[in-house]
Amino acid sequence: MILGIVIVREGRSVMQLDADEAEHIAEVMSALATPARVRILARLLDEPATVGELVEELGLGQASVSNHLRILRHLNLVVGDRDGRHVIYRLQDDHVRAMIQQMLSHTRHP
């Protein structure tokens, strides 16, 4: 038996995407096609972090991490909160958290 879920938003099913919505989803999916960005998002599942912490923990260069975070901020996947001289990055919201958790669950499923 196949179960389907149809979510209705603003009077139409999700399957009825307009061109702008489809373009935005493709842009987000494209951003997730970069392993470094996926690693940054997965790391931020645990707790917020500064650029320096991400550099140290992920073994990536500072310029690279900053550039990836800029793109992730642009796509509303992460936000940065200023704390003195540092910016602490976290996932945008529970929707992003659920998306990353689902992707991890899917790839780890036997």
C-alpha cells in the first residue's frame, strides 16, 4: 500500500509549485550539493558555533567557512547573532533542522 501526503497551502497542493517556488527550492538543493555546506549544517544541529569553531572542528579554511555561511545565510538556512566581536551561527529554524535530520536519517538508513 502506498501512502501519500498532500499538504495544502494557500488553497493549493504543494504539487502545484509555481516557477518562483520551484526555482527557490532548486537553489536550496543546489546549495546542499556541496559537502562542506552539509557538514556545516550538520555541525550546527548540535549547537550554534562561531566561524572559528567551525574552522577548527571541520578542518576547513576560514575564508571557505565564511563564504559557505554567506551562501547559507542568503538562502535562509542559517542566521548569525552578533556577540561582541564574534558572530554565532545557528540553523534558521525548526524546518531547517528537520530537513537536515531527515537527510541524515535517509542516508544512514540501511
